Amino acid sequence: MRTSYAIGVDVGGTRIAAGLVERKGRTLKEVRALTPAEAGPFAIVDAIIELIEGVAVTVHPGEIAGIGVGLPAQIDFLKQTVEFCTNLPLAGVDMRSLIMSRVRHPVTVDNDGNCAGIGESRFGAAKGVRDFVMITLGTGVGGALFLDGEPYRGSRGLGAEIGHMVVQLDGPPCPCGGNGHIESFLGRPALAARGRAAAAEYKGEAIRDEAGGDAEKVTAENVVNAALAGDEIARDILLDAGTVLGEALVGIVNLLNPKLIVVGGGIGESCAFLVERAAEVIDEHALAGRRDVRMVQAELGNDAGVLGAAALAFDEHDSREGLHR
Ligand SMILES: [Zn+2]
């Protein structure tokens, strides 16, 4: 049967969102809750179930194709288990079974970057583009690879971790345990640390003011806001981050010859000049593929994860039923 709705769940380190989504990407109902990150995996599952029930009541259960869940984690896509998770206590947890035991619908779990990429591919900035790279700049740095129209996850599903590409082997520590990864330069904690260092000096006055005069309290958003208001010091911090991003993307352009690079996440969507700086680096340093690639900001904002997770649930349902997209 060709069902009309799917439920998409986007689990973040801070918030969980769930939406009841139509095939064309319209969200009928969306609910959100804080992630009970400290309370353990079962509390996180409880929160997810509550949100799913909150949106599912709107329609007949037979009309729901399934549930897609995006997690901020490396997912073994074949086994559908969590392999590694930095921000939440989910490593080794069989999230799909835990959720499926409490709902009446099939569940598919995937990495949140993949879900955001599927969302932008189906309904947003990458609509109709078969070869593109998604990169999400938020608290963590995630991403997705779309090759020949399909998300590419690697042999087991652990791939496309663009945020953990090495740009400097002896660089700053990354939350994942590595060093010098893109995330260790562009994640919110990294940008905030540079903002705090600048705010502690006289010249960092504008950044300090954004944090209410306390250099110790500077966040990544304070740096972004100071830069958008014209402060050169804040702007330089973000341009440096854009340069690092561009350096990593030169390799990706040379390797994959994508048509589009979509930059999303809270930082990516608020910082056009960071994205432009990365595009300049690609233009200066990549091989001939630089002429094929456009770099754009994502279009779906916070909704990308929910919409992509729902699209994944539709796809899994349709392939089970032998229906074609
Ligand atoms: Zn890392």
C-alpha cells in the first residue's frame, strides 16, 4: 500500500524534534523536547517515544509508512545499531530495537548528517542534484555524501564523517578523541574558545560586549553576531574557520567532483561569509572540478533532519513493498 505519512525524528545533543510528514515534504505536526542527555539511553528512548506518540495520534496508524530516526552518532546501517556517539550515552545501544518494541511501525535509524542530506536532496537546496556533499556546522560538524543520486554511507554505514577529516594531524583535540579534525576548528566549542581568547584582550571588546561583558561566557553565537555587526576580530575568527573548511573541501572536490556543496547547521546558515571564504579557497586550489561545483547554504534549516528522516522511512517502506520512487 502506498501510505501517505511518515514520522521523522531528529535527535540532537540538546533537543529532539519529531514530525508527521507527507510524501511531498509538508509537515502536518511537529513537536519538540529537550534531550535528557544525562539520564541515560532509556530516558532518551522514552523521550523519543513520547514525541512519536504525540505526532502519530493525528492520523490512522495504517496510513503511516514508518519512522526514521536521525541520531548524532556513527550508525552501523546494516545492523541498525549505534557504533560510536560523542555527545549522548548511546554507543553500543540497539536504538532501533528499543524504539520498535514500543511502536507499531517499522523503524530505521541513520546518522543525523545523512538525514539532513536526504532532506536537502529531496526538498531543499540539493533538489534534483545527483552528486553533492552536505556539511553541517553546528555544535558538531557532520555531513553526507550523495553519489549518483543516493546517500553513500561506506561499507557499513560509518562513512561520510566529513567533520572528522584531518586537516592538521597535530592540531587541537576533537571531541571524538582525535586531533586536528575539521570539527576541532569549526565546531561551536572551537569557535567559542577562539572568541573567549579574543574577548580577554582589549581588541576583543565587541565580542566581549555580545557576552554581556564577560569574556569567559563567550559563545560561538556571540562571535557570529559580533562579526555580522561588523567587528573585524570576530570576522577574522570565522574567516580562518572558512579557510580550514575550504582546505578540506579542496580534497573532496578533487576526489568526488561534486556539483554542489551544501553548508547547513546553525553556524553554516548564519555565516554566508564563512561559506564564501571556503568557496574562494576551493576556487584557488582545487583541480578542474572547481569549475563544476557551486557552494550554497542549506535551505531547510532545523527542519532538514526531521524531513530527511521521514523521507528515509518512506524509502525503506517503498523498497519493502517493491514500490519505486
Ligand atoms: Zn573528530
